[in-house]
Amino acid sequence: MRKRLLLHVVVLFAIVLAGGCGSGKRPAGEAEKVREFAADLVNRSLFSQAIREYESCLRDYDLDANEAANLQYAIGNLYFERLHNYADALAWYLKVKHFHPESPIVPEVNKKIVACLERLDRSADARQALDETVQLDPSRVQKSRPGAVVARIGSREITLSDLDFEIDQLPPTVREQFRNRETKLQYLREYVATELLYDTARRAGLENDQQVVDGAFQARKALMVRRLLQDKVADRINVSEGDIDLYYRAHREDYAEKNDKGKVVREKPLSEVQQQVAQDLYRDKYQRAFQELIGGMIQSEGVQFFDDQVK
């Protein structure tokens, strides 16, 4: 009896161990649908959603080392190329390098690590990473971006998804000019020309030219200020229908038709000038919010002006 009980205990213990040692992940073959779905999300510019799907593949499916490295690289590329989030991109590239050092895409990952560090304004770290980079072999890099290839610059492929993404970054008034095939082809050639000129400028060492460095600093400063104003001012302005009506009533004469002597000859109804009223109201609200923001900063920073010294 004791031997039989002991045998049951041993069998049960073995079952528990087997269950504990299993990964609990689904077979790798079942992840294909998820990857296809993620690729479709990328093609539709739903980049954050695509990242979540790729992460679910890594988390829920039993992938081999190369598959895992490729997905981590794809996530890094989405952060880098699409979301311009270079810190998160760097983290994913480093994960590939540290967890899959034998992957054939590591040489390309090293290039992306350097690019991330440069964009994060960590030039010293970028130089060190570049020094650590081995001889690159672009032919070993596996494709990670979906979409038909519409151009190739050396070993670098530009897909239709890349082209659509670049067009989507244009201002709305310009963007609509590049929606048909002919204008897309025109933009593609202009885009490739810009990339070729940029690559040539880099090889010539112009990224270290003082004029370029100073210009990049000024551009970065302007972009940072614009981004701050978007968060602190523009995104906080609300123009409701009631606000528009009140503003129109207070400035009715400004929107009226006048003769050569400035006398009102016809008052325009709100329905006729509503868009202009809304724009004027938004501009006024923006200006007030901007002045409040700057006034608060001047006070908190103890700013002093010495007007009499200005000659």
C-alpha cells in the first residue's frame, strides 16, 4: 500500500514538473495570422496598434530565436521610422542585440542604434556604438516592412507603405496633391532625390559642418517651442457654437458689408460668416492664452527688461 501511494506521488510530481516546465505558449505556426494582421495595420498607418500585435506574438507564441529577433526589429523600426520615438526604438534594437546576438540582422540593428543615439543628441554614445559596429552586410538583413517595393537605393528598399507614410506627413493642403498614381510617382522621385543628396552630404561630412549644426539647433529649438505651444495653448482651446454666437453678436459690425465711407450697408447673418467668426475667435483665444502663459513664465523666472538700454 505504501509503495502504491509512493508511486502515485511520484507520478503526480512528474506531471506537475512537466506542466511547470512547459512554456504555456501557442505553436509558432499559429502566429502567422497575427503577423498578417499587424502588417495590415501598418499599411493603414495604425502603428501603435501594430506594435501591440507584434508584442502579442512575442508574448503568446513559441517563436524561434530568428523569428523573435525579426519581430523585435520590426517593433523598433515602427518606433523609429513611423512614430519617431527614438528612445523606445533604441530599447527594442538593444533587446535584439543582447538577446539574439547571433541573428543575421544584428549588423543592421547596430546601424539603427547609432541613428537612434544621434537623434537623441547623444553623439558621444553614437560614436562609441559606431566604433563597436562590425562590418555590415546589408544582404543579410531580412525584410520587415510590408508593402510592394516601389524603389531601391542600393540595398535599401522603399515600399508603397513608406511612400504613403511620407505623403501623409505633408500638410493637408499639399497632401491631397499626391493621391493619384502620376503625382505619387513624381513625389517618389523627389523623395529618392532627397535621400540621395542626404546620403552624399553625410559621406562628405557635412553633418559636422558648423552651419548645419547651428541650423539643426535652431530648427530643433523651433520645433520644441511649437510642440510646447501645442500642448500648453492650442490643445486647451475650445470653441463652442455658443462661443461663436456670442463673439458674432459682440463684433457683428466687423462682418458687415460697408460702403467706401465705412458705413454699414448690410449685416451678414452668422450662417454666412460662421467660419470666419470661428477663426477670429480661435485667434483671440489663442493670443490670450499665449499671453497668460508667457506672463506666468516671466513672473516665475524673475525676468527683467531694461528698455532704456535699447538704442
